[in-house]
Amino acid sequence: MRDQPEPKGWTPIEDAQNAASILMLVAQSLAAPVEVFLRTRFGRRYFGVPAFLGFMAVPMWMLFWPREDPTPIFVFWGLYILMQLRARIEGWIMVARGDIVHTRYNGRPRLARIFKNTHEHKLKGFHEPALVVIVGMFMLAVSEPLGSFLMTSGFCLGLVNSVIESIERNRAMSMHDAWIEQQDQAARFREMQDR
């Protein structure tokens, strides 16, 4: 009789990590349709599963509004498809020209032309989500499905960019800590050599 492997134990940490991953996938998917309107110069590998799910989410949003006119949200969907195509062609052109851009770069904000002295992470984390939410609020008068989708996309965009900023800040702090540790190790090495 073979030994049966023990069943994997339940841990709340793993469940929390899985839930956070699912939440981020949903947020990225709902933010993807507005990102292509807000940014240029995406990395060529940036668009993936979230962009595909976002492509599916736009028309499926009408399931929440079965009695409303779907025309505005379908117009937005068509524009999203065109902007997605434009972003991908721009990525191919950048690669062909030899431009050096991180392949998973989430784009340069168009708002950077207006807010020239504002750091990119502030544009992506505050200005862009606020703009999308405000546009969504105005669109509610024209189309509740489109307005509510844009408002949800704006909130998701803010969430995604907050998580990205947090990860990048933690990486920078880890690099800084490693630099301090290396300085300390170099000083100890010099002391050993002087003896």
C-alpha cells in the first residue's frame, strides 16, 4: 500500500494572497479599456490577459443594464478596439526603431503634456483616475451603463496604480537597504585588509 500524500493544509495567508490576486486581475481588467485612451508608448508585452478580459468586460457590462440603450457603450467599445490597435502598432514601431522601453511598461500619460512638473506616478495614481471618474459622472446623464463603467474603471485604475507604486517603492527601499549593507560590508573588508 502506497503512502498517500497529506492533503495540503488550508492557510489564511494563501487564501488572502489568492483573493488579492483575483482582485488585482479584476481591477486591471476593468482599468485596461481606459488606459489606452490615457497613455502612449506602452511596452510591447504590457497587454495580456487583463486587456483581453477588459475587451470582454465592456460589452458584458450591459448585463447590469438590460433595459438601457447599448449604443453608447458599444461606441466606446469600438473606440477601445481602435485605441488598443493603435497602442500595439506604436509598440511595434518603437521596437523597430530600437527605442528602449521596458516591455511591461504601462504607458506614458498623455496628461504629462499638461502637467509638465508632475511626476508620472502621481499622474497615473491620482490625475488619471480622477479624470476618468469625473468623465464617467458626466456620462451618467447620457448613458448610465457607460457612465457607471467609466466610474468603475477610474476607481480600478487608481487601485492598480496604487499597488504598482507600492511595489516600486518597496523595491527601491530594498535596493537602498542592499546598498547600505554593501557599504557596511566594504568597510568591514577594508578593516580586515588594514589588519
